[in-house]
Amino acid sequence: MTFSIAGRCARTGMLGAVVTTSSIAVGSRCPYAAAGVGAVLTQNRTDPRLGPAILDRLQRGEAPEPILRQLEASDPNLGWRQLAAIAADGRAAFFNGAKITSIAKGRVGRDCVGIGNILRTTEVVDAMVESFEATAAEPLAERLLRAIEAGHAAGGELKQVKSAGLLVVHRQAFPYVDLRVDLSPQPLTELRFLWELYRPEADAYVVRAVEPDKAASPL
């Protein structure tokens, strides 16, 4: 009951993910990212422990594909999961558990990987990946948001989506963007609204944290 995409910006090194679903507070459970390391999505009977665990292995230099294959072999519950991971160098992989009986798909694209389950059509994932690939000149957060909007326009999931989350990391230990809509009849519309407000201030918030003497505002 979730569709999402993780990606990286080859120009800036930013990494991130965006997700939406028909349950509440998806942004608190499914997307994970670490600057200079990678981004991970874990969904369908979600196990939030998998996100940090996969990031830890990416940080140690392991590639996404063997990480997911090893988890499939060692975790007896992985058949219920749907996973995606992208490393800082652009290598990406996805996993669809055998116990997922709904329409589900994963696809690796250029600098991105999209996944979805309980979909109206597999074209949802294709639309996300193709949108992301076509917007390389845009900031990563904008590319991710356009991608999930494209997935929604292509049919989305079977139930009404109710929450969404957008996460982007750059050079710092804290997120560059971390926006969430925990419950709404139109979460992607609200996430777009939040991003349009946040976008002009994103760099300023980083300056206030790491170089407060240079901040243009005391707030």
C-alpha cells in the first residue's frame, strides 16, 4: 500500500527519498538516508530496523545488491518486505518479498530506484523513475517530489493515500530537507505546499546551524 523512490543528485552528491501511502505517518517509518552514504526505503509490513541496518552496511562499503540478497537469505521475515537502496556512487537495488501478493514492482533507473505495492498498475513505478531521470537539472528534493507526483498521476495505489514524507541529506549529519504530512486526504498536495515554502530557506537553515555568524537572520 505504498509507493516511493530513492535517488541521488550526481551534481551535488545529495541523497534522498520520498514516499506516500494509505496509512498514517509513513515519513516516520519508511525513508532513511545518510549524507555521503546512501538512501533506503523499507515498506510493506514495514520493519523500520532495516533502514538503519542497510545504511550501516552501505557506510562500510558494501553494495546495495549483495546487501539485499544476503538479507533475503538470512532474514526469515523478509518475504513480507519491499526494500530499495541506493549508494552514494549511484549503485542501486530493490527487493520484492515473495509473500507480497498485490501488484508490486521495483525498477532501478539512472541515479534512482523506485518501488511500490498494492498498486493500481505497475506503470506507477515506471512513471516515478522516468520522471526522475527527466529532471536532472532540478534540485534533488524537487526531482523526488515530481517523481512521486508522476506516480500518483499514473494511478497510485488502490486505497486513498493519507500520508507522505520527503527526506534529503547533503553534507551534514542532519537532514537538508525532512518534511512530513502525517495525515491528510491530499498528502502529496500538502507536501508540495510545504516544499515550496521550505525551498527558499533550505540553505539558510544549514548556515544558521554550521556558521551562525554568517546567518542573515537571528531566527
